[in-house]
Amino acid sequence: LGSLLRYVSTFLSASRTFAFTDWIIALFAFVITIILFIAFYILLFQLLRRYFRFVKIEKQKQTLLFEVGSLNRRISTLVDENNARVALSNGGSVKETPSEKPGHVPGKPGKKSSGRFVKLQQVDEKYKFRTHNVKMRQKPSLSELVHAFRHFSASKLGLYYDEQTVSTFIAGMSASKTMILEGISGTGKTSLPYAFGKFFNHDASIISVQPSWRDRYEMVGYLNEFTKRFNETDFLRAIYEASYRNDVTFIVLDEMNLARVEYYFADFLSLLEMPSPDEWYLDLVPDQKVADPYRLENGKLKIPQNIWFIGTANQDDSTFTITDKVYDRSASIEISKKAIPFEADDLDSMSMNYEYLDQLFENAKNTHHVSETTM
């Protein structure tokens, strides 16, 4: 206020010498100042009104979410009570015996009640809750495996790979459950695990990585709190189906560096780094329900040892750089050129038992020791 009074006093003193033009300019400046003050206070008022409106809407939203959650819990309770009444009307309550897995309906082998995992329950129905054991008619050595694959791939699929690339790929399988095939586009990075899937009579699952992936929920799925259903992905289904099998399974993350690998694949990098496979449990849901998939344990899915995660990575400006954290936990193979076509023997595919392949790897490690200098 004091500054304003001094400004008025100074203006009145100076105005004694004002000419007509000076008064016009002074009046114009006075009007502009008044307009600016009015505009400032109008803008401040609008911003405050929008802020209070936003706070009000957020409070209403939180209240609505709370009410929806309460209704969902109430519906769940009513459904459980109705199921209990139906069970009693059928002659008694349904009890889960200690020998039965969660998700299995007692007294009805091979049948599932409706649950929150649709795709995984379809896998249960496909395998009828029994492990698919692959029996091997052939038991090749690692060198024979390399030869057989190259000639099968060339003769049956028209895909040519040199011996060094195939040998390096199989050696990478013995070193890590996570592998990265990188190089320029068109060198056969995706087709290599695809061809191995055909060769082992168990097709590889090709998962296209999306640039929008930011965390594991984009890749695995998540529980929808409103529908009470789990939004399953093909990636999760492939892992679950592998738990029913004992042969080699490949899950390919095609163009894995379109998104940041250390973001969406972080949980798997940490789990697979644990020395004991008994600790490879992936959290899916916080609790276990009777209708959940057969092989879930307390809402967790154990990652089977017969899975290899194969990521393909192009080296161009449209992709992210793969960090050292990912490289340290993976076997990296660079494929820089296409193989030269050759005359191939007409060889058939073969089934590959995981235990047999793992034994081949162990024998190779024991026979050909790796020294610290070569590492």
C-alpha cells in the first residue's frame, strides 16, 4: 500500500508539467494496468476453481471405487454362500482332501469349475491334469545333435545355418536359461529357435514385444479387481503349459529391445538368477481359490526348468540399448550374416527330453573343463 501511495504522489507531482499527449499516454498506461490486474485475478480465480473441482472429482472417484470394492466383496460372499447351499442340496459340502491340488474339483476328475484363469484352465483340460512325458527313440550326442538339426532345418524348412552358429546356440542353452540373439535384420535370429522347436517336435512360442511394455504385467497379465478375472497372456500360457511337459520348450521374445528389457523382464532375470530352481516361483495372485489352475501353489506359478527364454534384438535406431544387467544374466550370440546353402541329408525331427539334454550338458562340462583364463 505504501508503494502505491508513493507511486500516486510521484505521478501527481509529475502531472503538473504534462502536455496533452502525456495525459493520453498516462491514461492508456493506466487502463492497460487495470486490465492486467483484472485479467490476473480472473485467471487466478479460474485456476482455483478448477483445482477445487479436480479435488472434488477425485474424492468422488475414491468414494465410488470404495463402494465398487464393497459391492464386489459382497457379491463374492453371496456367490460363496450360494455355492455352499448348492453343495448341501446335492448331499453334502465339498471338501478338499490333502492329496488334491488347489483348483481341482473333488469327485470330478478332469473337470474344472469356472475360475479367474480361463486360458490356464484350458491347459488343464488339454492335459487332463497329467504330465506329458516325451519318450526318446534316438539319443544323439551334442555333435550329432548339431549335425541332425542343420540337415533337418535345411531339408525340411529351407533354413540354412552354419555349424558354428548352431553349436554356439546349443552351448548357450547349457550356460543360461535366457539367451539373446542379436544382429542386423534378416539374418535368421527368430527362425533359429523356431526351427529348433520344429526339430524337437514342440513348436516355439513366438511372443512379439510391444514398445509400450513398461513392467511385467504387460507380458504376464494381471488380476482385474472389477471382473475378478486374470487377464492372461500367451506368454503366461506358454510357461504354464511347459509345466505339464518334460521336453524342451522355447519362448521367443521377438524384437525384445523395442521396449526396455530391464523393465518388463526384471522379475524373470532375478528369479532365474537364483541358484536353486525350487525358488523359481512367479507371483500371480495374492491368494488361492478352489477354482484356480491345478498347478498354481498359493497363487504362485513355478517356472519349470525345461524352458528357455530366447530374445531377438535388432541393432538399429528404433530400439533401446540392452544394458549390462541383462547381458550379465544371459547368453548373448551375434548373428551377423546368413549361412551359405548346402546339400542337406533328408533327416527327420526328434523328440528331446529335457533330462537327457541336461545330462548331455553336464557330461560336456565334466569332460571339457573351462579354466578361469578361458572364461
